[in-house]
Amino acid sequence: MHKIRTVLMVMFLSLILMFSGCDFLLQFLPDKGPDSVTGLDDIEWLKEGPVISTPENKTTFYVVINNNEPSFSKDEYTTESFKKNDPLDSLGRVGTATSSMCRADMPTGERESLDTNPTGWVQNRYDSALVEGGWIYNRAHLRGYQLMGDQDDKQNLMTGTRAFNVDGMLPFENRTADHMKEYENHHIMYRVTPIFIDDDLLARGVVMESDCIECDEEADYAVFVYNIQPGITLDYRTGENWINEDPEIPSVWKSLPSGG
Ligand SMILES: [Zn+2]
């Protein structure tokens, strides 16, 4: 009897999830939800981690922050192309990647292979039914290759799960790239900020901000993308990873203390 009730409950919850996507996630975030996040200093709420992540519910790979408004300061806006990456910190971790870019900056050459091993790089192979392509980690560009042709640059690569890279970051990066392709004379302010908690070697995710200077269309957004992999538990302190034995518990940060 109890079992039946549990099964029904799980089905019910799954249905809610399927139909309500991101809103459903938002209500489970702590009181100080992402809509009230202003700037990047205010990230305490991220420590709670994503409440749920399933391959079926891809919207939960990110949350909109700061009402979807990028928070560049006025004097940062420029239509003169540049790119800048903060130096690695004392633990060797990547920092923020900032740029102003337009179609003329997009690469036309060959993409080179990547050899850098960013912090938290504890590579493992899983069944491809669990992780697309098998390998848990990608060398994830902060500023994607397709935007300004960044190659194997230590200051622009972080350890990211396959899902983070492909299901999390890429759709946003594509939005920006598509906009640059479509509007030759539009300039995009773009910033990707990896978020590490305490001395963690693996980032919890990245804040992505994109703002077209000439218009307010699809290239404008401010989101946090979670560095997670459904079905896999990640130890953010080290980057170690293993199969989540209890699929009822999402691959969450909660089970792991954040730096003691
Ligand atoms: Zn535009």
C-alpha cells in the first residue's frame, strides 16, 4: 500500500517537473533566490545547489539571475573588440573571461586540440548511456572557440561535465554566436565567470552574461549554468566523481560539505 502511494507520488512529482520546468526549480531555491541576485558578489544561494537534475528536464541546467540583466558597469561598454582573461589564482583556478566582440572576430581557421588539464580534472569514463560520449569531463572554454577563436589557453579553460558543456553552456553561447552572425554590425559585451566555493578545485558552474550593445534581442541574458552531470556525483573539492547509487537523490552538492 505504502509502496503504491510512493510510486504515485513520484509519478505526480515527475509530471509537475515536466510541465513547469524552471519555475519549479526556482521555488525550491533558498529565500534569496536568483531574481534578487545583483552582481556576482551575491552568490551565497548557489551553495544550496540545484534541487533536481534529470536529462528529461534540461531547463534545470541553468537558472536566470538578476532578472536576466547582465551587470556590466557603464564604463565597461565598448564597441572596440577586446578579450581579457583573469590570471589563474594561487590554486591554479581560472578566473573571469571578458570581451567585446562582433562578427569580424569570429574564427575562420582550424580548431586545435586541447591539452591543458584545468583544476579538478579527474577524468573518468562511464557508460555512454549515462554520459554522452562516455567521458565525464570536457575542457570547457569560458569564451567558446566559435566566438573569438580561443584555442588551448589555460586562462580560458575549466573542467566542466559533458552536460554542463553541451546542455548547459552551449545553447547560450550559440544564441550569442547566432546573433553575431546575423547582425554584422552588432557588438556583444560578453562575460563568463566561473564560481568556485572556498578551496574547491571544481567550479560549481559559471555565470554567463551577454549583452548586445545595439539591440535587446536574443543575445541578452544573465544566467548561472550548473556544473553537474545527471546520474553522477561530483566532489567539488577535488573533481573526483562516481556513479550516483541512489537515482532518487539528484547529483547534488548538498551531500558534500563545501570546504568544511
Ligand atoms: Zn544585437
